[in-house]
Amino acid sequence: MKQKIAMIGLGCPKNQVDAELMLARLAPQFTIVGEVADADLVIVNTCGFIEDAKREAIETILQCVELKNAGVIRKILVTGCLAERYQNQIKDEIPEVDGVIGLGKNGDIVAVCRSLLGGGNVCDFPDKYNLPLSGARVLTTMPHVAYLKIAEGCSNNCTYCAIPSIRGKMRSRPVEDLVAEAGELAANGVKELVIIAQDVTKYGLDLYHKLALPALLRELCKIDGLRWIRLLYCYPDCLTDELIDTIAAEEKICNYIDLPLQHADKTVLRNMHRAGDEESLLALVKKLRDRIPGVVIRTTLIAGFPGETEAQFETLERFVKEAQFDRLGCFAYSAEEGTVAAAMDNQLDEETKARRAELIMQTQYDIFCERQQRHIGKVYDVLVDGFDEENLLYLGRTYMDCIEIDAQVILSTEDELLPGQFVKAKITGVCDADLVGEVLL
């Protein structure tokens, strides 16, 4: 009888793909179970990017420790970014953990699990550049949606970010490899492909010595079965005219841009090791709206960066009001160990950082509500994600909303709909953050 393994996945979609690659290696050798309490071994695939993510990871590990102490599970393995970043601390401070491995060990996950279940302990941190970037995957998304990680790591070296130290410099995957994987996903029923990397716009710079995202997208658009291709994490520096034109011209590419800008004040941006200022970023937003029909722009911002003055924060507030983003998330600055920003003078207190982030989100909420109202009366293609058993309603998304990030469409219909099906729906109202639509069949 096969031994049972459960995987708890935390963090971003990039980490989720790593988990899917590990699950595919494990599935032929072990029984993969969905409930932690049913497992012999629990893998906690952690995030360690910011303080809140680290706290969540540690709390999850400690919950597993309680189950182990109660005799419900036998072994605990910690993988992912927290494991890579805090290699020794986890074993030293949580001795009930049986194994901690770095990213470069993910390819040996079967041997690691066998060793742990055989009574051994594993603490191994090979070169992070050994992290597998391709291979078979067990999708943990809905069957009709999948992430495609086109590159690993990052070479931007933003002063607040620990990703380069955790995951290394950017490594792009070859176009042929990505097209083959996307083709296989489409053949297995994937309708929406979400392109991810730490910075997708710099794809190919390391491998081909040029910006190759437009060329990759044109190849992906040729794949039968794919209906939507969505881009996440398009940094403004390399959002070229060619890329903008490609998004506008290719029917399969969603007119949706995730544009992590972080701030609008020139001095703060330079201190972050980022380019641009309020004027240039507003010009970029205008260009996107002028050249991509119906484009939806999402951004993320950081409030309370070291040294941020009231005047600089006011610049950020003014920028948000003028840009009128469709989607926006603002986070209080988190001082991450080992980053340049964490050692800067003039660190702001937690209360000020939290207050400023909340003010930005309050401003954005009003903008979001007003922009959602604009969709009433319009007809959109909606991808059905599933059925809400409690409220007896179908749920879906337009091109304007990314899975697990943005809003949904609450669908009203007497017909049976299937996950992965596209329907036309007329928007009839707004319910909280979500749109309400009547299916037109």
C-alpha cells in the first residue's frame, strides 16, 4: 500500500507551479491526498517574501506540528522560499520538522520523501539554480486554467525585494519548451493560460539577449484550444511599443495589464532602484488606454518606504486619483532582512505605514466602485469557473479579472453551465466587488 502525502501550497503562483512540478514527481510513487489529516507526510511549500507571508508559513508549520504531536501525521517537510531563506532557523527553532530542503532539491523530492518516511532526517540546500523549471505537472488550479512560468528568479535588484537572494538571477525558459508545455496544457482542457515570472517583460533578455516576450506570445497564440492568454507582472521599464501592439493585435491575449509600479514619487522610486516618476507613469497609463481597446490596468503600490515624507505620500495619493486604476493593491512596506532598503535610515513606524496603505486603499475603493458601475448594460464573454452550491449561482470571470486575484461575475441562468465554458452575459448590476450578469444563450 502506498504511503500518503499531502501538499500545503502557500504564496504566489510561481511557487504554486513549483508545487505542481513536485506533485507530478510524487504522484506515481505515493498516494496524494487532499486532507492533511489523512497523510503520513505533509509538505509545506512556503512563501518567504514579506513579513505577512512568513508569518502565515510559520503558523502553518506549527499547525502541522500539533497534528504530529497528536499522532495524526508522521512527518513534516518544509520546502519553498522560507526554507531557502531561513535554512538553519527552521530546524533549530522548530525541531519537530523532519526535513527542510532548498529550491535546488525540489527535483529530488521523491528520494527526500522516501528518506523521511523511512525514518531519516533531511536538511539539504544545493545550488538554487538546480530548481526544475519544466516537466510534468499536477495542476492545482481549476482544470480550465493554468499558470505558465516563463522564467525563474529576477535581476532587477529592487532595494526592498529579497527575491534575487532567494531565487537567484533571472533564467528564461526557451520558447520551444514553453510552446510545447502550453500545447500540452491546451490539449488537456486548459482554456486560460496565465503567463507568470517575477518580471515577464524582461523575458528572453538573458537567453536571447533581447526582449522576446512579444515573439513568445505570438507563438502561444497559435495553439489550438487556448482562448485567453493573460500576463502578470509587466514591469513598466520594458513595456515596449512592440509588446503593446502585440497585446492589442492578438485576439487571444487578454487586454489586461498587471503593472506593479510601487510608487509615483521620483525620489522614492530611485531609492527603490526603480525608474520613472509621476509624469512618466501617468503617460504610460494613458498610452496603454489609448492603444489597447478596453484595457484593464492593475497595479501594486508600497506605502511607507524608508524616508517617505508626507509630501511624497501625497504624490502617491494624487497619482492614484489621476491614474484611475481598474484594480489596485497597496501594501505597507515590509523591511526584509538582507535587503538594501532594510538598512536605510528613516524607517517609518508600523502605524504610519499601515495608515498610509489604508488611505490609498480607501481612495482606490471609491475609484473601483465607480469603474465597476460602468459595465452595467454591457455584454461580455465570461469564462465559467464553477457553481456556488450555497447560493445556487454560477461564478465566472471576464477578461478583466484574473483568477484568485480580482473580482468575479455572478451569473443568473436557468441553463446548466460547465466549468471552462464560455458564455455571453449582460451585466445587470454590481454586488460588493463582483459584477452580476444575465447569461445570453
